[in-house]
Amino acid sequence: MTDMSKTSASFQRFMTDAPAHKAAWFQAVQGLGAASTLDVKTQSLIYIGILAALRLESGLAFHVMEAKVRGASRDDIISAVLTGLPAAGNGVISALGPALTAFDGA
């Protein structure tokens, strides 16, 4: 797993202060990942696109680094962020800077 220091302060607080909920959350995440027929790189890229579409930039750095570890290129990250552009509108563009900063920073 990628360095958890890339997670938001809020998520780090969740992991520290709510260990039972954290365990339940991670069990659900692992179960959903195992149930998917997609390879892990594709799952990561789709998740980045969803974060961008929902304007949840606080999770981008962590998930971009996960995608990079799983073989995603810089161009893959750009494509993942901008895939939602037609449906979600230009709000996804605001995720491009933080995503590329995370990718380039490691």
C-alpha cells in the first residue's frame, strides 16, 4: 500500500480515532476490490476519475500514488482526471493540478 502520509488530515484522524470503523472500512474496500473483474491499475484510474468528478481533491494524492505504483503513467493520470469532463463538467479540471503534483512529486 502507498504511504499513508499522502492521505488527508481528516482521513488520518479517522484512522486514528475510530479504529473499529477503520477496520470495517478497509474490509469493505478490500472486498470490493476482490470482487472487481478489473485489474488494479484500471480500478485505480477509474477511482481517480470519480474523485475528480466529485471534486474530492483531498484523496487524490494518495490514489494517484497508488495508481503510479500499479503502473499508471502521467498520461494515464491526465486521462483519468479528464474522462469525466463531458459528464461532470469543467470542475474536473481543478483536480488536474493536485493529481499531477502528486504524480510528479514521487
